[in-house]
Amino acid sequence: MKISPVARLLFQSCVVAGLMLGGTAATFAQTKGSASHSSDPWWKHAVIYEIYPRSFQDSNGDGTGDLNGITQRLGYLHELGVDTIWIAPMFPSPQVDFGYDISDYEAVDPQYGTMADMDKLIAEAKKHDIRVMLDMVLNHSSDKHKWFEESKSSKTNPKRDWYVWKDGVGPNKMDPPNNWQSIFGHSAWKYDETTKQFYYHKFYAEQPDLNWRNPEVEKAIFSMLRFWLDKGVAGFRLDAIPTLFEAEDMKDEVVMKDANGQSSKNAFGDVVLDDAQTSGRPEVQDVLRRMRKLVDSYPGNRVLVGETYVANIGDLDKLYGGDKHDVLHMPMDFKVGMLNHLDAAGFRKNVTEAETMLGTNHPLFVFDNHDNARMDRYCKAEATDTGKDATPEECVAIQKMLSTLLFTSKATALMYYGDEIGMATTPPARKEDVKDPIGILGWPKEKGRDGDRTPMQWTAGKDAGFSTADSTWLPIPPSYTTVNVESEKGKADSLLTWYTELTALRKKNAAVHGGAMTMLDTTNPKVLSYTRKGADGKGIVVALNFSNEPQTIKLDVGKVSTLMTDSAELKNVSTGMITLPAYGSWVGEDR
Ligand code: NOJ
């Protein structure tokens, strides 16, 4: 269980293509309890928490999470140290792709609540010093959106050109226009009987791509963004943003070949193609520059975060607009968090790149989300240094180690609901239980993303405290009896306590907040260690053991004392000579 096939597909193609987010219109005050160490915009130091609304908290007992459920849990999030929530799409949707198929951008899906519930959530979040970031799906709409219904009605409809339509080829013009593939399997073209043309869909056929070459599309979308910005959202996470444009020549994608000239097939049985024609087109940045201007015209440092699977740090820098800083505020860096192997040297290299090769652009690290296996993937045989599954105790230590890296780096930290308690990826055991359509199409190689989206585990009681329904939209994983908020809260050695201490350290400690990072012991293959220091030379030292054996290290630091550790032996440390237990974490103060 490594990276999910969906993310893998996105990643893979980017490597070949070289491709390449206040309160109502008010500036949000400094988050309570946070240190005002700099004049940086808030998002540079945010702890962003992704909420999959179907799965966080069900307030009305129908088995599916909702907005009022999120509002009920704001106190919890505040205590955890979260200052921004990113809510996966909660707009009206046929739910083919569980909300990533939007049928109305300016409303709330009734199963999640009402617009009044949304307004209340934004207002209550503000009282808890939490900003609300929305998930905007701009590459495509639902095929049930009125725009598409109009577009497909006739070739002469004024909205015809809002989507990507093309004649078929072959004797009866019944073959797709080219070899482009959907990320979710098979041809990216669907024949529509009414007008006898094909339309393009990078994702499901129920998600037709909007035609961003048509200025009316941009006008409509920008007006919709203003609608939400006026409501006081802190910004947007832009879904699949590199895929906004397709090459005008519509030439075939190139078949990818390995070193021996062999092509390969993906989990859906399709030949693996490059995606240079359909992702990372230069026009994407032009639209994003205009979108940035719009967002920057609002007070309170609204932010644009991008879902940006790219091949390398150079390509990521382009999505910031390089030295001009005029494209996205923070394209997501998946390279660090999705290394998917407990490899100290690999993390050192990727973190160093993000720290040093983006100029003054600010990194955003992502370790997991609703498309990818949870953090426990790092405990599986494919990821560990031993080639064996880690024990449950080791798995907790591994998650403490990775979260320490996430929260003590300069990067803005993005976490996924349930990370803080160590929820495990729980894929369906039988094809008939799968909800995510790609899991049905790709079974058993691709089991879909249900396993990453199971309900939040609050208690050891009915439905894990998520709901009161007799059945929930996805089953509650069996681990809920021990892995849940109630049982971990206030417990000294729990993952939840560890996360809470990390977010507090990040806010209170000036060096963690803004200090420069220097890697230590740079050739050590097992231990990742570094300092974060402010201009006064004071700061923290971090040492993380990526191996399952104790490691003794001698760090080139002066007098130190322990700030955080999961090892009883390391509670009283005074020099840089320390022995970390297997998968142990230590954070010290450099005096
Ligand atoms: C990326 C989203 O994260 C994923 O969940 C969705 O299926 C695709 N984009 C299509 O919107």
C-alpha cells in the first residue's frame, strides 16, 4: 500500500511531461495563542487540516457527515492547534466523485446542510480563530451542471463552447478524436448522441472539462470565486489545477516506454501515456496569475493553494511564478511527504530542496489526503527499512517521527483528519462494498479511495461517535475501539498528545516559526537531524531515527535540553551525543 494509483498516475505523467486561498471581508486577527514572530501572511505558518465532510461528523444521524457536524467540532480543532480547515467539496453534486463533480458552485449540497449552516460555520470558526478554505474544482463541472446541460443540448447553444467538444474519427466518426486517457481509466472522450460529437473528460465521464479557452468560462468562475470571498472564506484549494488546459493541436499523447523500449499498462489495463498534451500547459499559469490578482485584491491575505503533482522542484517553483510570486501562493509539495519509504537520506534531500530551491516562495508539505493511503502506509513492509510490517507500537513511533518533521520544518503544514490519532487506511475487503467508482473499475489492482476516507473515530462507542445511524456511508474501521480521540486525549504518550504538543511548539517557538534550517550529520543514512535557528542563534535541534534499531549520534551543537521526545531515556539530554531508540524522535532546545 504505497501512494494511491490516482496520485501515482498524476505523478507519473508529470515526471515525463516535465510540467510544467478572514471573516466577512475582514482581516483575520492573529490566531489566539500563536506567537506574532513576524509580519508574514498567516498562511506561511498555518496548520491546515483537511476535512472530508462526508466523514468528519454527522450531526443529523443520517450516516453521512455534514457542516453542522464540523461546527460542533471546532473546539476540538482549536485545542489541537489547527488554524485553517480545508473542506473538500460541499457543493451540490450528484456525488459520482463524492463532490468533485459540482452541479452548482454557489450553493450547499442538502446532504451537508444549507447556506445558513455554511455561514454559521464560517462565523463560528472565526470565533475559534480558524479560517475556512474551500475546495474549488475548476477543471471540470458535473455533467448535471446547467452549463453542461445547455452545452450538450445543441451545437449552436451559447454554452456549447464552454466545454471541449470534437468530432470523432474513423469511418462513421464514432472513434474518439485521439488517444487521450482519463486519469480514472480508458478514453477521455465520451460520445454524445444528441449532437453526435465527443466531449473531453480528464476524470470521470460525469466530469466534463470546462473549456478555459473561452473567456466566458473564466468570467463565470471568477464571479463565483468572488461570491465565496465575499462570504469571508480564507481562500481556495484548487483541484487538479495543472489540467485546466489541453493542447490546441489535440495531437495524441506519447506512449511511455521504459529503458528497454517497453510500454506498460496501468491498473485499468490502459497503456501508460505521457500527459504533456493535457497537463501543465503554459496557459494554466496565465489564468492563475489573473486569479491571484483577484484573490489578492481582498483584505486578509486570502490564499490560493494548488493540488500540484509535479516532477521536480523547478516545476513547482514555476507554479509560484518563480521570483515574481504572482501565480499560486502555495502549490502543494507532494515530493517530501509522498517519498513513501523510511529513507532518511531521501527526506533530507527533498526537504533541503524545498527549503533552498524555491527562493522566497513558501513550501507546503503534504503527507496524505483523501486520495492517498494514510500515514500508516509508512509502517508497511514496502516502506520500512526492514522490509517487514512495523509493529503497532513502532507504527505510532513512525507517525510521531513523520509528524515531527512536518511540524518542525519551515513549510506550512497540511494534515488530514484522523492523522492526529493514527487512523489506519482501511480499504474494502470485497468489490461489492466499494463506493469509489475507480475501485469498481480497477478491482482488485485498484481498490479505490474508500480506505482513505472512513469516518472519523471520536469514541469507542456506537459508530465511533461519528454518527447515531444504524449504518454509516462507509463502515467504521475495526480499529475504532482503541484508536479514537476519547481514548487518546490527555494520555501522555498518545499520538494525539504528540500532535497537540507539536502544533503548540510551532506556534510558541520563534525558531520553529521562522528560523533557518541547517541539516546536521548529513551523511547519516539512518538519522535525519537538523537545526532551526533564529537570527539570535537560538533555536531547536531535531533528530529522527528512520531505522528500527537504536542509533547513537553526535550532533555538532552546544548545550541542549529536551523539548519533546517519545523516549524516556532522552528526557534529560544536555549534549548532542544521544542514542535514539528505534524510530525515535527527539526535539531539543539549542541554548
Ligand atoms: C483530485 C481530487 O483530490 C480527487 O479526489 C478527485 O477525484 C479528482 N481531483 C477529480 O476532481
